[in-house]
Amino acid sequence: MSMTHYAVIGTSYQQSTVAHRETLAFSPEEIRRFLPAVVSTGAVLECAIISTCNRTEIYLVSEEPDAALSHLFQCLAPAKGEAASSLFVRGYQYYNRDCVQHLLRVAAGLESQIVGETQILHQVKNAHQLAAEAGATGIFLNRLFSVALQAGKRVRHETAIGVGAISIGSAAIELLRRKLPRNESATVIFLGAGEMAEQAALHLMAKQQAIVRLRIASRTRDRAEALAQCVGGESFAWEDLTDGLAEATAVIAAVSAPQPVLHLEHFARRNEMATPGERPLLCIDIGMPRNIAPEVAQLPNVRLFDLDHLNGVIDKNRQIRLSELPKAEKIVDEVLTEFGEWYHSLKVAPIIKSLFRYSDEIRRQEIERNRKNFRPEEWQHLDALTSSLMNKFLQMPIKRLKALANDPQLRDDNLEAICEFFALGENLVSKNSAPRHAAK
């Protein structure tokens, strides 16, 4: 029996350095060029690549895994350099059931650096789409990626594994949204235009529920303007901080500096303009070392939060996510079992199809032979009735065939005996491409 195997080779943040991951990373254009070459010889039947900042994984479908991997490594050398194969070998390789389980866990966010993060689900979807556009997928990878996306969505809808912020930037925005009134407009100033500020600003714009005026100030004006364009905000000069603070609703400080950049004098204008009952300026300091001088917390019209406050939010949310792991893993196991049943059913799919065809042919012959005994207005009813009877007769044999397909003791001669018993013809077993040991 010809058998089709799943395989994945990959590396992630758990096995390799950033430098090594950069070497193995594929851009979308590189994937479009690489995949057709991989599947061109037939050694690899189907192929897809997931490439993110934290992982690069190549999924394969083949009849001969060793030959497929050998061909893949030959294709990798000109695409990613001679060292690429050895870097992948240092990572991980999973086959058949383990390969399927791995992709389900990846899509569910269980293998992510931040457990439960949602970005990976979009990355898995994009990886499948790229592979399909390159003509490198078929029934096996299409089914696998479809099921993986379903598993990922179920985990996020049926558990709380993705709830709550567990990065500094997202925790700052969670605190900001918690402290500011809902559905009220606000002016939020970001100090700094680096990675942390960008992460927080993007998170704010994705989560905003009211009109937010976003203002960016950086000691490097060009970087402030670039971030402002990216998030739909506006930049202003660092020298205008005092005036900006006087008008702001909140400040998020994310500057890389050895000393605080905001001191009491920066709030002088705001103090002068303060009115009784006015809402205090919300200041969230996510810099390390701190960006806002500690004595600012003593001002009556300022509320200052730093990393110690955020770490409490993060730790609480991390514990919530970890407590949801058993639920998420149960969903993955359920989907894995369903996938295994589908996969093994491919062994008997040609037999079932032939059985239906043979039975329907007899049904139609009998209808034609007896049509004269019925009025024309009864013919449609006769067709529906006989079709229903046929399906009911076949229901139990087909159910037993599918159960038999999941039996690890099933042999080719068992299937051949079934074909002979029903007089279904030859070569039905040889058309089957599903391995007995691929998924359980």
C-alpha cells in the first residue's frame, strides 16, 4: 500500500538564537520562489512554511520521508546557505501524528513565547494561503491547516488563555483603559519612539473604545514622526513637553535613558492650570531605568504608575493563562483525534465510494425496470424513497468500515477481502494513500 506521511522540520526561540532564526527566516517572496522548487520533482508532494520572528517551520507531505528530507535540504542550500540544514537539524523534526499535534499546538498558541498570543493564528493562516497560491498544497496540507485554524479558534473562544496582558506594553494599555473613563475622548502622550513605545501605541489603537488623540515626543524627531505615521498620531517637539503635559489626559513614558527625563518642573504649567475636581494626569512609566522622577508621584494632580504596578497585572494574567492550559490541551487532543479518524478513513474511502456507486447503479436499474408500475407524478417520490432506503442499508456497513480503518491491525488483505466480498472490483486498495500509523 502506498503511504503518505506528514513531517515538519523547524526551529524556534526555544532551540536557536535570534541570529540563527534570522538566517532561516523566509520572506513571503522567498516562500513563493522556494515552494515550487521543493514540490517540482515529486519527492515532496506538498509543502508549506511558517516563518515568524520566533520560529521557522517547513511542513512536508511525501511517500518517502527520507527522500523528501534529502531533497528539501538540497533546496535549502542555495536558498538559505550551506549552514541552513545543520541549523534545522539542531531544531526539531516531527512525523505523522506528532507533526499534526505540533501544528495544532502552534496554532493554539501553546508553543508561543507568550502563551495564548493571537498573532500566530494569523501567521498560520497566511502560511497556508502562501503555500496554496504557490501550488504547493493538496488534500493533506489543506486539511491539516484548516483543522489547525479551527483548533486555534476553539482554544481562544472556549478558554481564557488569551485573556489579559502579559507584555509590558499591553499591560500599560490595559492599566490605561482601566483608569480612564470609558467612551470619553482622551489625549495620550507617548514619550519615546522605540520598540516598547510602538508596541504600546499599536495596542492602544487596536483596543480603543473612544476617540483618542495620540501624540508622540522623542528626542529624535524623525523617529517620533515615523511612529506617529505608523499609528495614526501626531508628533511634537521634545522641547514642548511642558505645554503638552498641561493638555494631556495620560502619559506613557518609554524612553531609553540612564536618568529620569520627566521632573517636577515639567508639570509646572499643569499645576498652574489645575482646577478643583479636575481629573489627575495619569502617568505610566514603563522605562527601565525609570523615566519619571519618583517625586512626581507627590503632585496632587498626578497619578504615577511604574513597572512594579504593571508586574502585578502581568503576573495575575499569566497565572490565569497557565491555569487554562489543561482546557486548551484537551481541545487540541479532541481535534487531533478527529483528524486521525479522517486520516484513517482515507484507507477505506475508495471502497465506500465504490459501494455507493454499485448500490446506486442497482437502485436506478430497478427504478427504470419498475417505472411503468407508477404514475409519472410518483416518480420523484419513488426516487427519494429508494435513495433513502439505500442510504439506510449502507449506514451500518459504512460505519463499520470507518471503525475498521482506525484499527492498527488492519492489513491490505483485509481490505481486499472486503472488496471481493462486495464484488467491487480490483485496485481499490492500491489507490489508498493513508498510512496506518500516521495518526491515532
